[in-house]
Amino acid sequence: MASDRPRVLSGIQPTAGSFHLGNYLGAVRQWVALQETHDAFYMVVDLHAITVPQDPAQLRANTRLAAAQLLAAGLDPDRCTLFVQSHVPEHAQLGWVMNCLTGFGEASRMTQFKDKSAKQGAERATVGLFTYPILQVADILLYQANQVPVGEDQRQHIELTRDLAERFNTRLGQTFTLPEAYILKETGKIYDLQDPTAKMSKSASSPKGLINLLDEPRTTAKKVKSAVTDTDTVVRYDVENKPGVSNLLSIYSTLTGETIAELEKKYEGKLYGALKGDLADVMVEFVTPFRSRTQAYLDDPETLDSILAKGAEKARAVAAETLALAYDRVGFLPAKH
Ligand code: TYM
């Protein structure tokens, strides 16, 4: 892997079991493309997962499942470094340093925390959930990442990363690269099929609006066909007035490579049913091989675990170097071995 390539880093939580279409189109699809041009580090963020209660056996299974899905989506361990966050202890170590650099008020302004803790109630929300974005900062800075491919909902966390990197560099000397968010306009936010003004999310109020990649293809087709659109009939991309149709067009365009303009032309004079029926076919064609590839990786846990072990080793080499530099800058006495 050429080290003169710019570096990317990103992560995904192993909490939901199946990835959903928003995860794939908003993030993972870009991860696959970027491994061709960048020095790429991708991880399953199990430390982040335990900010809400997890069943241990389920967490272990979901961590393997997440890695299997990333490989099924096209990550190639010869082209990128794929690893599990808890296998690289430097994440928690740098996370602590970053905690000590973050203002309490600054952390309180993170909107994802506010949303999640409002749902759970302040008493049940953990301190880990509160400091979640700061661990994410450490994830990114440890690898001196230039770009972070994510969906729109992560933008604020990347901004925080830049702020803290700058603060550290100014106070203690140049140490960290300032990363940029890599968010695609077309797919940075994929919407719920039943409520096309809300982000597609595993915590959506109705499962009918959520496309899980590992669902039965039949179920996926059904969900696409019953997507909420509007009372008009014209297939036109207009996010403000036609959020449902626009969301379907974005998904369709990204999965097939046809432009939105081409799709508008294709469905001129046709009803929404035609668009939905065809998109259902496109989706089924996409998820069917994805499911079987995922299953093939799960059927061979030894290979999967060895990919993750090699990934952790490569990741650790980079992370340890950055952590050592950061510890030195902070003024920690070096440990003698
Ligand atoms: P997570 O696991 O919630 O989501 C994984 C990725 O999917 C994107 N995403 C979406 N994109 C478009 N439309 C949607 N509806 C949609 N829903 C989810 C997310 O933006 C994300 O990119 N905090 C992160 C994980 C993380 C991380 C990191 C990311 C931990 N450390 C370091 C980057 C760098 C998260 O919870 O993602």
C-alpha cells in the first residue's frame, strides 16, 4: 500500500445486526471506492456500541456480522485495513487525552447526544454516550486521517475533531492532521421510506421505512413498493415539494449509475408505481448477492477473524506511533520497558 496516498478513516457501529441502506449509500459505498485511491482504515466501532446497553453474546456476533457485511460490500483486506476498534487499545488511550481537552459545554452541544439522551432520558443516558464524539475524535486523529467518509449526521463530529486537533496542536505543538469530512451531496442523507423528511435510521418509529440489507429480498421489494410519495403523479426530483420521490430517485440513481435527469426522462408520463416497481427490482438485484456474500464470510469465522487480526496489527502500528507522540507532547514520562 503506497504510503504517499492520502489517508481515509471511518467506522460503523455493530449494534443493529444488518446494515441499512443509509449506512451503505451514505458511507460504506464510498469506503469501497476510496480504497483504490487512498490509504484506507475502516473499523467496526464496538467501543462506541457499548455507550448503550449491549448483550455480550449479541455484541460479539454483531461485530463479526458487521465485518462480514463490509467485506461483502466490497472492502478488500489487501487494499484497506479493516479492524475492530477494541483490538487497538490506543483508541481508548487517546480518547482520554481528548476528553481532558474538551469543554463540558462543547460536548453538551453535540446534537446526536442531545437526540439520543432525550430519547432515553437523562438518568439512563451514560457518561459514555456523552463522551462518544470525543472517542470518535481520537479514532480519526490516531490515523492522521485526511478525509473521513461519512453521512451528513456525522458532520458535527468531524468539526469537533478539527477543533480539538487544532487546540492540541496550538497548545502542545504540531501533532495531528486536521481531517475533512467526505460527504456526498446525493447520498449524504438517505431518508425513511415512510417518512421522507426523516433520516433513515435503525431507531425509526416504523420498520416499514427502513431497508435492511440483510432482510429477505421479498420484504425489501415490498417496502420499496409501499414507499410514501405524494398526491401528485409526476416523477420529478424536487426535495422540497417531493421528498419521497426525490429520495427514491437518489437511491435509484446511485445504485444503477443512471443520472437523475435520465430517470426523470425514463418515467415521463408514467406513474409512481412504475418507478417503485423498477426500483424494487434494482434493490432485489443488489441485496440478493450481498446477503449470500455476507453469509459466506460468516460461514468461515476463522478466515474472518484472521482478516481482523491482521487488520488490527496494521492499525496498531500506526496508532501506537501517534499515541506515543501525543503522550510525549502532553508531558507523560516515558515508560521504561
Ligand atoms: P453509524 O454506525 O451510526 O453509521 C455508519 C455510517 O452510516 C451513515 N449513515 C447514513 N448516511 C446517509 N443516510 C442515512 N440515513 C444514514 N444513516 C447512517 C453515518 O453517517 C455513518 O457514516 N459515529 C459513527 C461511527 C464512528 C466513526 C468514527 C465514523 C465511530 N468512530 C470515526 C467516522 C470516523 C456512527 O455512529 O456511525
